[in-house]
Amino acid sequence: MGRTPSNRPTLARVAERAGVSVSTASLAFSGSGPITPETRDKVFAAATDLGYTGPNPLGRQLRRGRSGIVGVVIGDHPGRAFRDPVAVQVLDGLVDVLGTEGLGVLLIPGVDLGEDTVDPLLETAAMDVAVLVWGVLTDDPTLAALQRRSVPVVVGEGRAVEGSPLVELEDRAGAAEAVRHLVGLGHTRIAEISLPFGRGERSGPVDAERLACADRTPTAHRMAGIRDVVDPVITWETPASLVEHGRDAATEILGTWVPADERPTAIVAHSDLLAAGAVIAARELGLRIPEDVSVAGFDGLDLPWLSPDVLTSVHQPLRDKGMKLGQAAIDLIAGREPTSVSLPVGLVPGTTTGPAPAR
Amino acid sequence: MGRTPSNRPTLARVAERAGVSVSTASLAFSGSGPITPETRDKVFAAATDLGYTGPNPLGRQLRRGRSGIVGVVIGDHPGRAFRDPVAVQVLDGLVDVLGTEGLGVLLIPGVDLGEDTVDPLLETAAMDVAVLVWGVLTDDPTLAALQRRSVPVVVGEGRAVEGSPLVELEDRAGAAEAVRHLVGLGHTRIAEISLPFGRGERSGPVDAERLACADRTPTAHRMAGIRDVVDPVITWETPASLVEHGRDAATEILGTWVPADERPTAIVAHSDLLAAGAVIAARELGLRIPEDVSVAGFDGLDLPWLSPDVLTSVHQPLRDKGMKLGQAAIDLIAGREPTSVSLPVGLVPGTTTGPAPAR
DNA sequence: CGGTGTCATCGAATCGATTTGACCATGCCG
DNA sequence: CGGCATGGTCAAATCGATTCGATGACACCG
């Protein structure tokens, strides 16, 4: 029995005070259903008397069988996930769209706690649908936990999941376009700075064996797109899409890795943050951009602090992607069959790419 | 009656199948209470047979009277709020601490929809407690909505609210310390770039009348701290803590506002992002840092892209602040009396401040 | 052998709402 | 005036779990 008496007024108490039945009082609040204005006013008056501020969401949710909550699994600690402007813009679109339907976003850290242990929220929190924003790995414990609970899932960016809508970007085509741009400018020695591969964070040059491990998307897609056009002279793996990692990688690639006359003349990075780090590294090494080295990114972020350089980048509709994810979630809740979509991307040239140096 | 039959197994069905009572089955899952291992196994076996994956959170929540959800009101559209690294770090600490208690974070846009209309989530979503991360304004409609529903509130950074714990930083002392540092270096013409004042975003120089409108914290506190030491020769208001706004402000302050021989020799900004913008503006104007102009910020962010400059800044324990907010929320839920705290800050000198130019 | 205590299990109340179908006045029509 | 809609109101079932107090079995002790 209720340990705590919880003297909060309930709909029943309001009804009693208004001299009507509970069902009538409910009708007054829900707005739907026939009710005379006088009765409604009577109920509202009783409610304000008692300090009742509307139906208890918990009761309503149980009855309805819906929580009105969308679980959003962010692939990492929030502190890391949100440091990435890409993540932030997607989330923005997502929250916006869900808000129009009165749905709330519950943040769920998707961090792997080791040995297939996942965040308890995945196991116990109430949610009508979950959105896996950063794609899924093979044998993803996060996905497994949700499927066990038969929570419908929307997957962003990555491997398709049986029965779940997928929202992705044309990563492969975009990456190919960026490299084609560089090749068109005469570059032949092109280095690649890549996003994380999957489980197990590493940084450093990548050999053929490691190359086969690229599990995470969009990494794998962007790698494929680049290789559709040219084979990079080197691929440098990074542990996260952060400026400092791009800087470290480019410092090695441009500085110590090979003699200056074999130095790559262009760098294509899997993300704008990595590319920005490469620009900074080049500056620090006294290299001119784009005269000595060209840098292309991916994401189409607005990076005012890179001034006066403007990054050449593959623009992607991030906010739109978030909105599509949200729409898919809404469709799933409504029982509609959502469709997978692939959003277009496009190269936007900036000032960081130019003709290859004459040698 | 249930329109949708919802063929999901329930605890009752599991109990029936296991040949025990519902209460016993509940005991088996909750883990608390005496129960023989055989009975427990019988229940679990029946559960796996039926594909039952644990108690429905909605039923549990209603019974318990707790949703296990903490509403976090972010002061703006998430797209803007999360672009601020300060916000992100606080949120990170918050999510972390709440996660240890199995509590989830529900994101609530605190954006003002005009005429005292707030996000519907504030009115209807289930939450055990709300955290107002970015402080409250006077007559904050957000706060009003929560109080109407008698949702307990934790306030971060700002005006204290009757009956709610407050977690803040020693903004005033920190700002004073930064300015004292500049004065100690011989600076006398110090300009201030300020965070937004409150309702109604503006940008530009501030006169005495506008100065009195500073409603939002920490703006007001940092302004006070600065004035504890010196009166700025000019205060420039910005609409948000973003690099581009700092850049715009500093371009005006250092470039066109006064003749070069009256130019301020130092800029103190209310945030690191604004300060970084000022550094970039100075570079663009061909001014050397710190020889021609010194720049001090506030937040203690790690800004690798500002390389080779390292910002002089007032360091604040952001993640820790998030954790303290979370702890206060946990205390409130548990019925404990949480205490307000004020976290210490400290100046960390970088390379962007130096002796005032000889004139 | 009766009394007492322990322990696993169960029955029933409860959390706070929504929703359906029944019910009872009306009002209208023929 | 009887029959039939119409429309507002209500009683009761239901959502899915938790938890209290009762029950019965069993062992132990005097």
C-alpha cells in the first residue's frame, strides 16, 4: 500500500468536489468527447480550488500504453558526443521534429560497459521507440538489448537492421566527389585521415589487415568512396572526430612520415574537425594552404575560427537528417510503415584546396 | 477498454504459466523479498518461454509514483545550446551522475514560444525533478510552469529560487581575478565583451541604461566582478557565446571604434568562445598578441584550434558543476535536503595576456 | 505435544488515469 | 402521443505492476 500518502490531488478528488463522475472530469481535461461548457467550467473550478494541475502523466501513460518518450542512443559519453558539431546538429533537428508531436527525447549513453553490459536505461527506461543515431556495429549490444525488449528502432547512418528504417547520407558518393576534386586539381599523392574504425580506439597509420576491420559507419562508406577514385598513399586512423586528433595525424603525415619531396600534396579527412586539425598542423609546419598542401573535409560545418581559411568540404544536410530520423520515429509510433532514406550530399569548394604544387 | 489488445506478455501471464501468484512473480523480478531459488527459476523459465523481458516500466512507475526521469531544461534550441562547449561539459557530468542512480535525462527546450507559452513537455512530461541548467530570469515562464505542477527544481547558475537548491560558480570573484591580472600587467584601457543580458538578443555597445537590464546570470555576476576592479572603457553586448560574435565585437572595438592611439590594450570577455573570437579578430587586424593587445577569457576550455595561442582564462570545474547539479537532483528525489553550493574558479594564465604596450 | 517463530507464498488493495458501452433525459418527427 | 435520435453523464473495466498483511507449513523449544 502507498507508504507515502501523497496528498497530491487526483482526478477522482477533483470530480468529487465538482460533483461529477471521474469519467466526466477526465473528459473535461482531455478535451475530446461531448461535454457542456458549464460542466467543464465546474470541473476546472474544482481543479483550481484543489490545486490540481492536470492529469498525472504516469497514469495517463499506463492507460494509453505510450510514454511519449523517444530514447536517443548517443554513441559515447555525452561529453564526447556533443563536442562533435555534427552530432549536435542532427540532435537539434531530431528534438525539433519530435517536439511538434509532443514527444520528448531521453538521452541514453550508448557507451559499452564491457562484456555486453549496457546502460541500465536501455533495459528499463520507458520509451516508445529508440533512435540509434550513430549507426550500429555488428553484434551491437545496444541494439540487442532494445530488440530483446522489442522496442522499435530507427537507425541512423550505417548498417541496415532488419525491420528498422534507416536514415543515411550518400557518404560514399560524397567522399568520391571530394577526391575527384583533388585529382582534378592534379594531386596524386593523397593522404587520408579517417574516423574511428569501430570497437577499440586506435590512432596511427593503417595497414591492410587493420583496413579490413572498418566496422563502424560512416567510416567504412567514406573509405570506400575515396577508393572508388584513388588509393591513398597512407591512411591514418584517429580515435575520435576532434581537432586535436586531426592535428596530430597531419603533423605526422606532413612532417616526419616521409622526406619532404615525397610529402603528400593533399589530405582528405573523413570529417571537417579532422580536416581543421590538418589545416592547423600545416600552418604550424610553415606550409602554405593551398599552395603547398590542399585539405578537404567532410560535413560542411561552419568553422569561423579557421579564418581566414574556408574549408573545402562535402556538405551534408545534418539538421535535415535529424528531422528525418524523428519523422521515422513518429511513423513507427503511429504504426505507419516508415521508409528508409538516403540524403544527398555535395562538394562545396573553399580556399583550402588548389592546384597541386609543380613539384 | 484496450483498443489494441497488445499481445505483449504481462507479469500476470508469466505468473499463471509458472503456477505462482502475481506477487511471487513480482518478487522474483524485483529481487527484494524472500524467495526460494527454485521458485525464482520457475518464474524466469516461464518468462523466457513467453518472451517476457521484465516488468513494464509504465506499470512500475505508476505504482512507485516515480518516473526515474530528470527533466533538463536547456535554455535554447539544442542546436544552439550544444554548440557551446560549456553547456556540453556540464551536461556530461550531469548525465554521468544521474546514470549511476539509474535516472534518465529528458531534454527539454527552454525556448520561449512567446506570450508565456512554454514547451509542452514542461507541462505534461513525467519527471521527478527538473534541472534548470542555465539559470532563471525574473518571472521565468519555465520556472512558473514547473512550480505550478509542483515539480521540484534544481537551479544552476543564477538567481536563487525559494526552496530550490542552487549550484553556482564563483563568477564574480573569478571575473575580478582576471581583471586584476590585466591591471597587474599595466593595462588601463580594458574593454569588455559580454554574454547576453537576458530577454531580447542584442549586439553592440552598451550604455548605462542597458547596463541596468542585465538580468541573466552569469552575465550579471561577471560584470559585477569586473567592476569590482576597474571600469571598462567599453562594454560590448553579444547575442550568444559564439566565436563569431566575439570576433565581430572585437573587430569593432579594436578597429573602428576609436583612433588607434586610444585603442584598448586589453579585452576581457565573459566566455572563452567570445575571447577566442577576439583573438581571431586581432590576428585579422594584424595586431600581435599579447604585444599589441591582451585577451582574457572565462571558462577554461581547451581550444586546440586557437593554436599557437593559449588563452588566458578563468578555469571553472564544469563537469563538476554538472555532477553537483545531478547530486542535488538525486537528493531532492530521495527526500533529502540538498544544499546549495558555490564552486571555486581560478585564473590560468596562457599566452594571450602580457604587459601593456609602452604606449 | 502445544506454543512460538521463521519463512515462502498468496490475495487484495492500490497507484491515477482513459475509454467503452449503458443509461437517461430531452427534443423532434410523424 | 409513441418512437427514435441525439447528446451529456456515469459506472465499471482496464492498463501492469508493487506491496502490505495474512496464511499456512514447518522446525524448534520447553
